[in-house]
Amino acid sequence: MLKGKNILLGVTGGIAAYKSADLASKLIKQHANVDVIMTENATQFITPLTFEALTHNRCVTDTFDRNHPWEVEHIALADKADALVIAPATANCIAKLACGIADDMLTTTALACDCTKIIAPAMNTKMYENPVTQRNLNTLKELGYIIVTPGDGYLACGTVGKGRMEEPVNIVDAIIHEIACPKDMTGLNVLVTAGPTREAIDPVRYITNHSTGKMGVALAKAAACRGANVTLVAGPIDIDIPSYVSVVRVSSAQEMFDAVTTRSDEQDIIIKAAAVADYTPETVADDKIKKSDNDSDLSIKLARTQDILAWLGEHKKKDQLLCGFSMETRDMLENSRKKLAKKNLDMICANNVKVEGAGFGVDTNVITIITKEKETELELMSKNDAAHCILTQLLELK
């Protein structure tokens, strides 16, 4: 996702500096080029050699180091960077940045950067909550910095509270969101559904399916990465949703139907990636539940849940695009084309759940994108890559 991107990683003097090595490693795995600047205090927690081994670039620590090429180094690093990421960012560093102080290599370079700037604060809870620190963070936000909010938990000082540097995987996600893609969906409102629904039989049991929501979340993140205003209507899923995606949590098919239909008029693109339970219990023989311990005596009458895509197709507004998913075990193309026409869709993404690498619970998918004009077979790829392919083809229909 970050191939060809130059990330300038600033590391300041906090115990969370050990996480910065993992962050650098994860950025390299995303095929980014990473240059590292460390403050003098940071070198007390982790050595420059660690970052040099990970990035294969010289780690810069001294503004006045003569062992560098002829160009003014802080300017060269600033000009080269697609993003400046400071993680961890101490209260001291945040205060300097907010006031424009440039008294070391990192703050001097930061002042020369006109690229995307992201900081991940890390400090004691009381330091983080101090009004001065909060004022400085607000100043940086006004100046265009992206703040990756620290998490809650046990801190190195022995207290429990907010101030722990966000996990590297989520910082990488924030970087990808900001710089990985051209913002070709800016101004578009996109609604995506994800995950299963649960239809309660009684207070203990429910009807559901094996959907994990990975494809829907990938689509939501990809659309947001490309500049869209994204709403994710999510069933019961166990996936962290980034703050830049607006989330509506639901449980039942009716709740998902209501959440989607009440917001449909505001959307330019709606993608139904959720695997909604097709049936909901209509009546349950409560007397049999009470009188028998044998589950086979339980009698349930099932009723079909409302078809979200069919409703959207009937009420589609002008210039709105609708995309659905079709999971089949046979006659995939024929059945999917029937759904495309019957439900008045612009696109349907079909896959055969029996194909290896496709379906529920995996990080890959094998999709055939079907529109009224053509069929595009995608090879086995990650759900993130598949999401971008789907969005690209949807934009071609606009």
C-alpha cells in the first residue's frame, strides 16, 4: 500500500520508543522507504543501529553531524518525505512543535516539512490530560497535524489511564489512510454494510451465519482512504474500526434494514457487503422450552427478513450507485446476473464459497465483478486490494 512512499519517522525520548522499531518494520513491510530521526533523549531508550538495521538507511541524530552528503540534511529529508510521523511524541516535543521551536534535528526538520504530518502522543496520563498539553494538541490540529489518539491502559510509570502510544498497526493504518491513495472519491457519501446479523430465538440462542465483516470493513477503509465520507453499518463483528469511518452498530436484520434505509437518500454509493440472516424466528414454543430439556422438542416458525438490496433497488435515486454481493455454491454467474437485474443493481460482486481463498473468515477473496455491460474476473488477492478494484470499477460507472 505504501510502495514508492517516503516516510520520515521521528522518535522522541519516551519508553514507547521501543514500539517505534515495530512501526518502522511494519512500514518497511508495506514497501515504504523509511528515514529515521531520533532525538538525543530517544537514544537513551533504543539505539540508532536498531533503526538502521530495519530500514537500511542511516539514522540521523545530530543537526551538526558532518558525516552526510553535501545538501542541508534537514531540508533534504523534509523535501523527500511524503509524510512525517512522530511516534512516540512526548509532551516536550508536542510543545515545541506547537510553538515553532526548532532546537534539534527533529523539530528543525518538522518546521521545514510541508507534507502530511502525523503524531502519536505517548506520556503519563496527567501530562496528557494537562490543559497545556491539550492546548498544544489543539494548536497542532489547527495547523493541520493528524493526531493518533493514545490508548488507555497500564503505563510504564505504573498508573492506568490514557497516554499509552497507539499500537503500531493502527499508526500504519492512519498513514495509509492519509497518503496511500489518490483522493478520487472526495465529496462522495458512501454507505457500506458489513458482517452478519443475529436473529434471536430466545434470550440465549440466535440464528446467524459465518460472516466476519472483513470484506465490508475493507471496502469502508478503502473508500475513506480515497477521500469519501463513509458510513459503515456493522453487524456483530470483532474488527477495530478506524475513527475516520462513521460506524452504526446493529444486531438484527431489521435494525440493519432501518439503519440503511433511513440513510439511503444521503448516499452516492451504497455497497451491501453484509451477509444478513435470511430468516428470523416468528414464534417460539415457550412452553416446550420450559417443559423439556430436549432441544429437539423446540419448535420454531421462521419468517423471511426484509431484503435490503431489493428495497434499495426499488427506491434508488438518480445517479446513485448500488453494489451487492452474491455468494454462490453453483451457477455463480447465472444466479448473480439474475440478482443484478431483479434488484436493479449497478454492480454485483460474485464469488463461489467453495473456491479456496474466497468466502468467510479469510483475508483473501476471489471475486467476479459483474455489471450490465461486462464481467471482470479478479485473481486471488487480499480483501483490501479487492476492495480498491471494486471501488475503481464503481467510479467508472459514475
